[in-house]
Amino acid sequence: MLAELTRRGVPLYEVEQSLAESLAGFNFHAGVLAHLRRPRSMRFETWVEGLAADELIVGCPEMTDPENVGLVMRTAAAFGVRRMLVGTASADPLGRRALRLSMGAALKLRLLRTSRFTESLERLRHEQGVRVAAAVCDPAAEPPEAFARTGRRLLLLGNESRGLPDELERLADDRVSIPIASDIDSLNVTAAATILLYAWRQREESGQGRSV
């Protein structure tokens, strides 16, 4: 890694552990810090360029825990998701905690963070033919297997305690829920995302990728 950074002309500094900790604000045990220029926010038209005919987008309108945002990004990237739609009511996907929990996935995804989440969702539906599935806690909703349809799709993941706003749930074309024990009210949003993204990935019969 150091050789590649040197080849690219990136300045490298070696500092005492105490200085690294003061810069990071906590005990930075890994021993490496990077100072990066934050990428500019994308316009919707730029973000949606190259949307494949059989692509899945993950949407997080109000996910307030940065660790959940980071883990969802990592999970999404692991299952082949290329882009995410994030509301400004959600934690910053490029914030320190979210970035750390994503294990670099945040830098591989095309992220659109917008205050016009509902408008963007409607544009995806009407202009790009994206079918929206809302993850809900409702035994009457479709099971995860129903999510594994072809075509352009968007999976809506709700707030950790309140779920999805009624407005967004009404906009969804489908409602999907994971069956769980009756004495447990819900799954953690990251666990739910993992199950639903795995179900979506199973539509591919080629077996591409690797097992973990």
C-alpha cells in the first residue's frame, strides 16, 4: 500500500501514537490515518447514469444510526449493490463512524444523499422504471423470496425505531417482511437488510461471487 501511495505522489508522514490519537479524537489502534477530500454531491441525473436493466438500489430515508448506515453499505456492496439513495434525515454515509463500519464500501458505492428523497424515489419509478419494495414489519406482507424478481428494483429500509414514513410506504409497489417469532417485534435493520439482499441475489443462477 505504501509503495502504491508513493507512486501516486500521496504525501506520507510518520507520527507518534499520541499525535495520531489527538488527530483522530480516540485511540486509533490501527495506526493509519488518511486525510481525503470529500467528494462533491452528485446531481440525480449524474447518479442514475448507467443504471442497469436488472439493478438493485438500496434506499435509506431516515436511518439515523451511523453504524447501521455503515453496516448496510458494507452488506449492500457485498451482495452486488452499486448505488444507494440516502435521505438527509439519515446519518451521513461519509461520516467517520459510518465510513469505518462500511469497511471501505462507502467509497465503492454511488451515493446520492438528498433532502428530496420522495421526489427522487418518484423519479426513479416514473423515469427509470424502478419497482420499489418497502421492508415492513407486517405478517401480511410478501416473504423475502417475493423480492427476488428481475428488473430495476429499489429496497426501502426504514428508521431503526419508527420504520418507514407512511408516505413512502404508500409509494412502494411491494411490501416485504421477514417471518420471525411472534414474541419478538423486529430484527435489527442490518440483519433484515442482509436477509433481503441475500434473497434478491438468489435470483442469479450463475453462482458468481464467493461464499463467506
